[in-house]
Amino acid sequence: MRSANRSRGVAVAAIAVVALLAGCASQSAAEKAAEAEAARVAAEIAARTPPPMGLNQEVVEAASVYVAFSREMAAIEGGFDNPAAIQAALQRGASYDPVQLSRGLVAYASIVALQSPEFVQGVRQYAVDRATREQLAANIVADPRWASHLPGADAAAGLIIATLRTDIDALNRTAGLIENDAYAVQADARRSWAVAPVADREGRLADAKARSTRAMLPSAEDAARLMSAATSGSGLGLSGDRRRTAPYPPVVERALAIAALAALGEAGDSTRTRALQDDPVSQGCLAESKLNLFQCLAASRPNYEDVFCVGRHIVRDIATCTRGAAQPAPTVLVSGVEVVPEPRITPTSLDAPVTPAPAPAPAPVQTPATPPAPVATPAPPRPAVSPTERLNSQPNRDPG
């Protein structure tokens, strides 16, 4: 009896163990199913979530180079106190490589475009679907004009043009001050050293040429600020509410392409953005400006002529090249042409009487007003024409 009870207890225990194991097995299967479902939902959410907006470090550092250099050039003032101050300004102004400065201009303009909410939102709607996003990015890399027709491009282009217009105006104001000082220094208390020959003319020309080939280092402070602005779409404090329609100037077109890749989350790889930074228009203009600077320095003899070289062929030429590559061409409006009907000859019968046309009434005689007597104004004294002034007597050409 005792043995039967023991056997029955063992059986009950076994059944309980089996039930427990079955429950554990079924719970494990439910957990696995729940985990699988959670993974599937997460994958769907991830597929519908675009990657974060951002730029690679190469673009940001290039932009910081342009921002720092253009700011430094706009800060140069006239009123040089001695020849050493002139040479210091010349050395700073000659220390740029045309290709690097041009690439920095495009890079900075792309970050400006990312400050336009209309453009960022318009582009990011295409970033939700992965296939659509990757195809659009490939199209932009192959032809940057694709970005010019994306939603909000007109607002971003207007912001770029307005921002660079402010930089151009600042450079032109500085250039005017320096160029005027090249004449003022010949007549004020600085004349004694202003008309003296430049020291080591050949050495300073060679130094300017050498500085033109050195790579400019990025500004860490500016790069950090620009990176933050590129990833957040704010922080530069820019304003410009005028919209611009395509086609756009070369710098604006390429900047929109880089900005579109950044908004799509496809600008993390520098190999995609590197070619888009190359703008032949601004590069060619800045390269020609450097040649003009070298010619100006080669022809310059007294110190005041070096002042003119700094103002015209460094500061003003940078403004001119930026304007030519990043600003729309002026529009010339022509009035409508009035089309006069072609005269028609209607033959009449030879027998019909001919009525002579009435003679035109004589025009009334008008007495011209007596002009005021001219007032003689003495011409201001003009300094002797120097080789540099003859070289730069024509308005500065804008190769862009």
C-alpha cells in the first residue's frame, strides 16, 4: 500500500514537471515571437526615419578657411603708418591659394543654404524612403543642377545670394578705403616715406608668389561653429527673404547640391562632395587676380603703389570674383518695339481728279532758353602718373 502511494506521488510529480516544462516552453516561444515582432516594427520605423542631416569635416573646414580669410581681408583699413604696415597687409592678402579659397566659398555657401528651413524640409521629404533617397543623391552627384529644382531651392538660393552680397559689399568698402589711401598718402604727413622706393622689391614679389601656393589652415573656432550650423540648420543668424529662381550662378548651384546631400543625410562621405566644390568660374577669376597682383608688384616702385596693389588686386578682386561667380547677372530691360504698319499704295484711275494734299502748317518757332554762363572750376592737382597707375588705369575686369 505504501509502495502504491509512493508510485502515485511520483507520477503526480512527473506530470507537474511536464506541465511546468511545457509552460516554460510555451512562454519562451511567446517571448521569441514578441521579440521578433518588436524587431520587425523597429526595422519598419528605421526604414521610415531618414538619416540625420550633416556634412563631412572636409567641407566644414574648407568653409572655415573662406570665412576666416574674407573676414580678415574686410578688416584691413587704410591709413598705413609705415612701409612695414603695408608689407604686413600685402603678406596677409597674398597668402591664399585660388583653388582652396574657391572651394571654401562653395562650402560656406552650402552651409548657408542649410539655414533655410524651406529648403531643408523640402529635401528631407525625399529622405524617408531609402531607395528614393539614394537615387536622388546619385542624381545630384552626377549633375548638381538637380538640386536647383528641389522644393525650397528658391529660398535657399536667395539666402546664399543675400549673405554673400553682404560679404562682397564689406570687401568693396575696404578696397575703396585702401585705394583712396594710396593717393592720400602722397599728400599728407606720410609723404616722406610713401614716395620712397619699396625695399627689396624682388624679394617681396617672390614672397608673394610663394605664399600663394601654401595651403591655408582651417580655423578651429569657425569650423566648430559651422559644423553646428550645418547639423542643426541654425546658428549663423542670417536673414534674407527674397526668393531666386533657377538658373543660378555657379557657386549657388553647387552649394545647393552639397546642401541637398547634407539634408538627405548623404554628405558624410567627402568623396561625394569633393567634386561639387570645384567651381571653374571663381577658380579662374581668382587665379587671374593673382597674376594681376604679381604684375602690379613687379611694376610698383614707391611704397604708395604697393598700397594700391593691396586694395585693387587683393581685396577688390576677391569681391569681384565672388560677385561674378555667386551673384546673378544684372538684367537689362528693353522697352517694347512699336511695329509701324507697312505703307500700302492703292492705285486710282488715271481719269480721277487729283486733289492736292494740304500743305503742312509751319511749326511754331521756339526760342531756346539762354543757358547759364559756365563757371570755371579749377582742376585739382594730380600726382605724376606712375607705372602702377598706368597698369591699373582701366576698370578692373571681372573674368567671372
